Amino acid sequence: MADVNNLEAVQENKEKSFDIKDFLINNMVTILFMILCIAGVYFSKLPMFFIVNEIMTRLTRNSFLVLALIIPVLAGMGLNFSITIGAMAAQISIIAVTHWQVQGIWGFLLCAVLTVPIAMLFGNLVGRLLNKTKGQEMIASMIAGFFANGLYQFLFLFLVGKIIPVNNPVLILDNGVGVRNTVDLSRNNGIKYVLDNIWKVPIFHFVIFTGLLIIAYGLYRMYRESKSKATKVSKAKYIIISIVGLVILAFGIVVNSSNELSQTLKMISNLKLSAGTGLVVLALCLFNVLIVKTKLGQDFRTVGQSKHIASVSGINVNKVRVIAITISTVLAGLGQLIFLQNIGTLNTYGSHVQIATFAIAAILVGGASVSKATIGQALLGVLLFHTLFIVSPKAAKELFGDAQIGEFFRSFLAYGVIGVSLGLHAWKKTLKAMRK
Amino acid sequence: MLQKYALEMKNIDKEYFGNKVLKGVDLKVKPGEIHALLGENGAGKSTLMNILFGMPVIHSTGGFSGEVSMDGKKIEIKSPDEAMEKGIGMVHQEFMLVPGFTIAENIKLNREVLKYNPISNAFKKDSLRFLDYKKMNKDARKALDTLGIDIDEWVKVAGLPVGYMQFVEIAREIDKSNVKVLVFDEPTAVLTESEAKTLIKAMKKLAQSGIAILFITHRLDEVMDAADNITILRDGELVATRKKEETNVLEIAELMVGRKVEVTNKAKKEEQESQETIISIKNLNVDMPGEEVKGINLDIKKGEILGIGGLAGQGKIGIANGLMGLYKTTGDIEFKGEKLKLNDTRSVLNKGLAFVSEDRKGVGLLLDSSIQQNIVITAMQIKESFLKKYGIFSQLDKKGIVNHAVSMIKKLDIRCTGPLQATRRLSGGNQQKVCIARALTLEPEVLLVSEPTRGIDIGAKKLVLDLLVQLNDELGMTVVITSSELAELRSISDRIAIIAEGKVEGILKPDASDADFGLMMAGEYNKLRGKEAI
Amino acid sequence: MTESIKTITKKVGLPRLIISSFFVFLIIASIGLGLPLDRTLTNIIRRFGMFGVLVLAMVPAIQCGIGPNFALPLGIICGILGEIISIEFGFVGFTAFIVAILISIPFATIIGVGYGNLLNKIKGSEMLVAAYAALSVVYFMCIMWVTLPFKHPQMIWPIGKGLRVTIALEAFFGYVLNDFADFSIAGVHIPTGLLMFFLLCCFVVWLYTRSKTGMAMKAAGDNPKFALASGINVDRSRIIGTTLSTILGAVGIIVYHQSYGYIQLYDAPQYMGFATVAAVLIGGATARKAKISHVLLGVLLFQGLLAVALPVANEVVKGSNLAEVLRMVIQNGIILYALTQVVGGE
């Protein structure tokens, strides 16, 4: 065949294309944040014990929300700024359940059961809206979030008490109209910590477990790759993954069994991880992996790559997009439940406002883009973004004598990361269009 | 012998808004036959195919009359899905491939092989079933083997050479288990010569397996190489059906073009052979997507009407767009002996060239602005006319604009409610006149007009063409008209350059023979006549 | 009958019809609730003049093709810089106002040109990137407000670091426009200077759109391909439009602050872009088309509505910020509506 040589050249090119410079440029944001985090941790002079504890809490608390972003990206709808609306669904259920005084884990489960249909309805509506604003999904979903926030406030400031009679002095403002600014979830056996407290595991047990998991994954992939005609690069990648797992495992075992630890490590080893929540997050990761392998997932991918080709080959593009947003909204709702059961107080008019910004900033920091997002990027992003969140006020206080600067700085970074990532993506798109 | 036809279309009629585009067309294809379908742009090939595939555009415009049958049985096809079910497949000219997917995934696009899992069983939802990659790969392999293509099915499509993408498209059609009729729509247009050869080999192999193949192309040598039978359409009518053995390239070319319009306006100035050259184009390359120009040499004489013709996609549209600097251009262009600055629209307009674009609504007009604004804006920007100057500040000269617009409306007979009407509300012909009026406002020496009659009705067509002749006669303006309609070029031009594959295939007088025009448009002229000349 | 209703709806646009009826309804409600009409009207007129120039900044942005300028906070920050530098130099009264504008214009020009260049690289995604670029710059400036070495005792915190969150303008240039040649009819206060200034700005922009560069800019925004074929430099036109919008944003915020009586620093500018975008859309503009009449009508409807809604809502539910809720719903609802009218890029 005339062009077989040509093809081989193409494949060869792909193998060679791994070089350091490209790697650095493509992961610029992530690397920058790593440096910032390390510097922040160093300058903040916060005790390691505190930082690790905070990171652990925030990882379990926020990961679910960030993971909810992945499916719309897959379906080519960009980053779903309207996860705020899913969070509103969760807060509506929480307020209802608090009013009914269903307690403990049952209260939490009832919240979940209520959240799902409400979020499905909201997601469906948002999906339809986004089908009318193709090409501008992200700004539309962002504005939709603001718009819904108005309606949400109307519901809880005015309708509750005025139209919907609720007689509950704990929830309702003194004049009988509107829900209070904060709803305490720890009182009366509320849902605070119910999920977190189901199963607590000492942190280094968790480290050992993670090590084992990573090794298992690496070996499994190596086994798979050895069966197909894999490239050297990917083999090396899985070998490295397995070795990393081994190191983690060894570290965990050493710390766990040794008695002669440094003071810091000893304190850290007393920390306990909320394994219940962790498992739920893990289940969502698994869900994200599995859904890609289904027919629905394939439809997401097809629509994501080209709406035109998808519709020509008979896929109902609009329906697939609505499903993607609906799933994302439902997941966001559940994510907000997990978030709030850990926080312990519902800020009726504020808890949901920033979650889209922070979740999206986090996933972008992890290296995701408008058109590609993976579970690994989501988790890494949460880790980096929240590390910076923890240390920046203290670091700024130490450096500039003003904690405020740190707070401004992290807001600046959150918005800046989103702006820069979206801008870069748009720029690449125009470059591509120009080359055509 | 009573052989059933795999596909038979009988006496097909189709109207678009009172405009007959197909008149009693017949088409018969036997199983295992490669049948070529030929015709100029607008001859009705794509409408016929749209009918075959039950495209919505047919049904939303009142359907068609006539009969379609497969294997002797009459059928009705109401949607592309139904066409697929009945075993009619199409290999698209533009690839319907998802670059990020593997070849196997592309072949199985939206026809993925699925397997059950507990959750999909619980919900009874097929969409939750897992993909069976192993089986998909196996099926894909089989289809690729049928074509004789040695390429791994798990390779991603992105980065494949174009020729392979074409094969993936074909493999997808073969993989649809029941395919009986396969349409190839200009499949070789994007291929290199060797790739095209491989493709034709594969087509023959497919035909041997009993599939009927409909081959739409304009490359006559490929037709002679591959086809068993040939059907030629012209202006929506069936001109001829020939067996390959009984015809030759020359006859086909002649049949395709035909004589439709008598040469009308051109009784003039036969003797002006040795005019001076106003624009000399050397080695022009224009990077216009879909209409690439690949090294054109052409001299435009002062005071002539030069027609530029050729089939769609061959590059004729690119020439004027390149001259005007609207797409990336390289080469040497001299205007009145001076070098013309390339890729600089402003300086070209300044020199005295004006352009009426083929894309009237996209490039030619500000649809929501008034007629007067459309007419004056280019002159205002280029020549600073219709402006009142106050130091560095300027204000538009309302009176001057209205006066000029009104006089243009009168002169070109633009039917409108007044100079303030938005151009969106005008008919196609009147919109075209506004575009011409804007070009004339620049008082150009050379007027470039692309597809001036596209999408406007017959009466308006004649008016526009007459206007061009009048400008040429009265003002001595050099006119370069690019058009897909050969007949209209032949009716007003002094000379006609035919473009094929991005190059000038040849320059003809309007009264040259149909066969010559046909051969040139197919890009066969030099191959054939060239040999004779030697 | 129904036909004529339909044509009216089509001509005026459904959103405008709903909003203006609601506006009228609220005015009637306010009278019904016994709220003094003269004060309501005074408020409406004051807010009309106060927000006008900010909304006017949308016109060149939309006309040049970058769409509604969600990055208006960039201009606003330039305006604030002009204000505080003017105060720092010790100017007071009308001079301070003029100096503030004069100082802010070069800032706004530099920022506008830079930002316009940026937007030319990301055609098609301007709105989203603009929104986030503006937000991050707002927070970057928050750091600056803390660290920049301003010394004027009435601007900085007496204890601690940096500029105050709000700076009272009473002693500097507060109300200089509002009180210029002002008068009252039947209890309604007419801030003549403010209105004149706004209309003057409108007039200047109107003159500009009728100049050669203005015409080129409009053509570039309306149909870039057409503009290209007419020898117009589309990218340059977009930069000019963006710069003009930024400058108007800077001037607009100075007018706003003098009328409000305070400079608001830190995160105050962050959502101002959205409100101004909503106003021009309510006036009848789309993401691709805007005229000065849209500005006038839009500011009147949107700000007027809010001016009336505030006391009415307070009357209905005491102490709630129902008016704020109303603002959110209307503001974002109209932007969403406008987005659905943009033909999706497939």
C-alpha cells in the first residue's frame, strides 16, 4: 500500500512526542500551583499537623462536587457553572428535612432522596436552556446560576412564611416570613457529621490502603497493556505508577509500625479519616469510570467531539446533552449534602453561591481544560487548590502583616485561573480555526 | 434476461418552489455494477441523491413524484434512517469521522455492540449497557479486511492520512450488514492519485461481492476506468445512459455540457485581439478552503469581459477572493504594470479594483443596515468620500449619501421602499444590485464579480448580466465574472478561462465546442488534446 | 385585534413589555401603599442619571463586535484610580471631578487597548473570559488597595493598612454634578448637571458613530467578513470599541460615585458589569446590536424599576431585601434571554 509508510511515520511521531518542554507548557497551571502551595506551606509556618488535618477534611468534603463537573466536559458542554443549582436543590431538601426534624443518618438519607428528584428537575431545565445557547454554554450556565439564586432567595425570603405556611421558630425569622440566615445542622441530632462519623480510619491505615490500591491499578494496567500492542511509554508510565504505590505503601507501613517517630508524624498519625465519606467519593469515581464504558457514555463522547457528526449518525444530541447536565446537577446536589454535613451549618443564602467558582477553579488547577477533565485532575486539583486556601491568609500575614491580602490573593487566583484557562482554550480554538 | 435491479428510480420529478429541478429522471443499477452518475453543478445529482436518502429537505418542500424500487419491490423512503434500514449507504465527501475515536469506534458509531451488566438489567435501559470493544474490533477488522486494508482497527482516526479516512468511511457502510446499494459522492476529490487508484480497486472488489455502487464524480478517466454504465444529467434532465464500452471521454464531455444558450450580446469587437494587459497574474496560490487556487497564470486584457468558469471546488472562486486579499495569497500580480500588494484589501481597493462577492449575505451586505449605508460605506472608508472633515474629526455627509443612493437606485433599478430600507428585506436580485452599486461607487477600473446570478430569479438574472455588459460597453470597465453557470459566461464574455484542480485548464472563446468546454471542466482537455497536438 | 397585539409585542419585544408593565404596576402599587410620589420620581431620575454613562459604555462594545462588555469593572477600576489620585493630590470640588476624569482616561486607554488585543485572540468566547478576567482583576486590585501608598487621612484607615472600604466624597467632589443648576418642581428634584452630563456623553458617542472610524467600527461588529472586504481593519476597530467602552466605564463610575456620595472600593465593582449589561439589554439591545436609544430606555426601565421596587418591597415585607432579589431575577433573566437569542455556534 502506498501510504503505509506514511502511517507508520505518524505513529512513530506520536511516540517521540513526549518531551519535557511540552509537558511543562501543558501543565503550567498545575506546576505553578504546586510551587505556590509549597511556598505557602513554608511561609505560613502553620504546623504540619494542622495542614494535613485540614487538607484531609477538605478533600473528603469537596471532591464530590468537583467530580460532578466531569460528565458535561465529556459531552462537550464545558465546565458546568450551574452546579450551583444542584446545590440549591440540596439546600431545599435540607431545610425541609430540618423542618420535619428527621434526625441523624435517616435525616441525611431523606435529604438525599429528596435532593435527587429536585435536582433532576432543575438539571433538566438547565439542560434545555443550554440547548438553546449552544456555543455559549458556560456563560449561560453561569448566568443561570445567578438567576436561579434570585428565585431561590425569593422562595426562602418571601414565599416561605407568606405563601407556604411554616410555623417553626427555629427556622423562620421572627416576623414569620423568610428562613433564617443560618440553619444549625448540629442541633437536635441534625445531619452534622453523620456521614463522616460512620467509619473513621487512622490516616496511615488509609495511606497503606491507598498504596495497595495504586499498586493494584498499576499492575492491572500493565497486565492489560502487555496483552495488547502497547507502546513503551505507556508501559513505563504504569511501572512508575506501581513504584509510586510501593513507596506510599512502604511509608505507610513504616510509620504505622515504628515507635520512634518524630513529634509531628506522631501527631499526624493520630488523625482519623472519614472513610465513610471517602468511600462515597470513591464510588462516584467508579461511577464516572463506568459510565464512560456504557452506550450512554459513548454518546457523551461522540456528542462532545462533534455535535454534527453525532446527529448525522442518528444520536439525539439535545437529549444526550440534557442527560449530561442532569447527571451533573444531581451529583452536585449530593456533593453539597456531603459538604454541608461536614460544615455543620447551612448558610441559607450563601453556602451555594461560590461552589461553582471554587469547584471549577479546583479542577482547572488540577490540569483539566474545557474539553478534557479526568478524575485524577479533579482530585489533584482539590488537593492543590485547598492547600493554597488553607495557607494563603496565614502566609500573607507572615509576609505582609495582613491576612486580608491572602484572602484577596486566593480569590484573585481562583478567578484568574478560570479566566486564564478559558482564555487559553479559546485562543487555541481561534488558532485552530485560522489554520483551517 | 430478466434481471432484477438492485436499485431502480423511475420517472423522478421534483420541484423546489415552482422551480423544476428534476424532470423525469430514470436511474437503474444492477447488483454488482458500478454505475457512474455525471453532470455539472446544478444538474440535479444531489437532489436525486437527497430523494434516494429521504432527506428532510425533500419532504419539507412538497416531496417528489416518481417511483423508487429495490430488488423489484417498490419502496418509500421517508428518512435517512429508513434508507439505512433498507440497505442504502452513502460514503460522504466530507468525512463523518470522530477524530478522537479509534477506527473501530468510528466504524461502529451509534451502532455499538453492547453487552449486559447488572445495572442495565435492573433499569432495563440499553443506554446503560457496556460497549463490547472486543466484538466491535472484530467487526471492524472484518470490514477492513473486506476492503483489503491493512491497518489496525484500534488506531485513533486523528492523524490518519486522508486516504485512510475515506476507507474508514467505506468500512462503516460495509459493516452495516445489509448494505445493497452504496453511493460514493466524489470520493476521489480529496485523494492523491495513488490513493484514488487504491480506492477504485476497492470499489471493484466490493462490486464483485454483489453490492451495487453509484459513483458520483467529475473525473472522466476514473469513470472510464471503474464504471460499467454511465448516466448523465443536465439541467435536471436525463441526457443519456451509456455502456462504458460504447462511449468515450469526448462524447461524455460533450453530453455533460450541451448547448443551452445561444451567444447573444457578443457581436462586437472581434478585431481587438491585441489589447493591452491590465492585470497580469503569475503563479497565484490562494488558500481558500474548498476553493484552493494552486498556481494560476492569467492575463486580463483591458476593456474585456473575462469569464472564469469551472466546476465547484476547483478553485475558480478563489481567484477573485485572492486578488482582493480576502484569503492568504502568494504569487505575483501586476496591475497596469505595477506590482499589486497581496493580502492587503485596502491597497487593492485603492488601486481601482472592486469586488462583488459570491457570498452575498455573508460577505456582500450589512443585512440590517440601510441600502444607502451599504452603498457608500466602502467608498467612505477607502476614498473618504461622503464625509465632512473638521480637523481630525469627521462626520458623514448625510445629504451627499442620500443623493448618491437615490441616483444609484434609479440607475440600477433597485426595487425598494427607499434608500433607508434594510437590505435584508430586499429580494435576491435587488440585493445583488446593491452590492454592484457599492462596487460602482468606488469607480473602479476593474470589476470582479463572483456568481452574480446565484440564487436570484430568471428575470433578475438577465438584468444583472445586461448591467455588466452595459458597464463594459459604456464605461469601458474591465469585468471579470466568475460563475458556475457556463451558459451565462458564454452569453456575455469575450474569453472564458476554465479552472480545473486549481489551475487554468485553458482559455476558450464563447463559441468553442461543447466537447472542449466539457473536457476542460473535467480537467481532461490537456491530457487528450495535448496528445493530439504532439 | 390579536394581530395588532402581536405586532406590538414583536416590535417592542416581550421582555420589554413585561418589564415596563411591571414598572407601571410598581408605581401604581407605590401610590396605593401611600408612598410619596415625588420622592419616588426624584429617585428614578437620580438613578437614571447616575447609571447612565456606565450603561452607555455597552454601546461601543456591542457595536464593535465584542458583545456586551462583562469586563466593565476594568474601566471602573481605572475610574476609581482617577478618583483617589485626584483626592490624594488634594483637589476638591468640581476641579477634583474633572481631574479624576482626566487622570482615569489614560489608564482606561492603556487597559482598553491591552484588553482589546486580548479579546482579538479569543473571538467567540469574549463574554465568559471577560467576566472572569474582570473578577480576577477586581481581586488583584483589592490587594493593591491595601498596599498602594496612599496617604490622604480621609481615604485610609486611621488604624491598620490600606484604603477604606468606602470613602465619603462630601468634602471632595460629591454631588458636584447633581447640584449643578438643580431645581425642584412639585417636590421632584431635578439634578440638571447630572442629566446634562449624561446626555452630553450620549451626544459625543452618537457623533462618534457617525464618523469614519465609527462607521468602520459598526461595520466590523455587524459583519466582520463584510468589513474585511471593504478594507476595514476589523481587529483595530474592535480594539477601538473596547477602549472606548473602558473609558466610558471609567467616566461612568466617577459620575456614579459623585452622585452616590461615596467611593466604593474592594469587591464592590465585581458584579457591576452584569447590571449594566442587563440594563442595555432591557432597553432593546441584543448581544450584537445596540443603539443610544436602547441605553436611555434601558436605564430608565431597569434603574427606575429598582428605585420604585425598593420602598415597595420594604413596605410588603419589612426588613427584607426583596428588591435585591428582584434585581437578581430581572438582571440575570434578561441576560439569559439575550443569550438564547444569539445563534449558537455549531
